[in-house]
Amino acid sequence: MKNYRYLERRNMMIRRIGLWVGEVVAAILLAFLVIQFCFQTVTVHGDSMQPAYYDGDTVLVNKLDYRIGSPKRLDAVILELENGSTTHYSVKRVVGLPGETIKIENGKIYINNKELKGFSEEDILSAGLAAYDVELGEDEYFVMGDNCNNSEDSRVSNIGNIKRSQFVGKIAGTLHKVTRQ
């Protein structure tokens, strides 16, 4: 009888440990899937997004948002850009949406001939490609850096209009801010 109770307790303990291990493995797998398909961290390089994001800041990117929906005007986004044979991430802000016409004139951004408010307080010194009307296709976006006078963005020919497929995701928040001096 004692031997039976011992075996019963031992089997119960083994089942509990097995369930616990299974739950831990399931939690790790779920965390991996969420991180892999829903979120990503990216370190900001350069000064083009100041004052919102500084060189060295680490941001959390929501990759799921654009799998379900589309980028919206003034979203801070991560883009995957090619430069020759290399690919890198870039942080920019969405200014123009598919089907719109963008023009920069007298230091201001115009979308379909209406001035865009709320993007930048300073005048834009270089209109680049947007000195003339830039017509966006049905799958194209116009992006700029917040620090618009120190940014390579849709105004320059090696970047130009951004395709929907180049969006990695929307910035959900800042995980680590570099100490400013």
C-alpha cells in the first residue's frame, strides 16, 4: 500500500513538472512568434528625425499595424531601403499618401495644392525632387525626416517615392533614449 501511494505521488509530480515545462515552452514559443512577426527593435542612425528621435535611440516597431492597415499621414515609420547591394533601415515620417500630388514651394509642403500644417515649424530649404509636382502612384508614399533640412528622404533621387512593400512598420515607442548633452 505504501509503495502504491509513493508511485501515485511520484506520477503526479512528474505530470505537474511536465505541465509546467509545457507551459514554459509554449510561453517561449509565443514570445518568439510575437517578437518575430509583430514587433522589432531598431536603433536610429543619424540626425534626420530630430527632435523626435536622436542618433542612438532604440525604438520599438509595430510590424503588425501595417500588415492589417496602411500607413497614415505623419506616422513615424521604419523603412527598408536599398543602397546598391546593401539594405538598411531608415526612420522617416509619412507626408504624402497614394494618389496625392506633393510640392514644396517657398519652404512649405503642399499636398494637392493645400499647405500641410503640423509637420515642421521651420522652412524647408531644399525642395529637391518636390520643387516640381510629385505625383504618387496607388502604391507610393512620400516620406521626410522631421529635421527636414538635414535629411535624405523622398526629395532625393536615390530614395524617391516609397513603395508600400518597403515599410517595415510604425514606431510604437522609444525603448532607450540616448543621453543628450
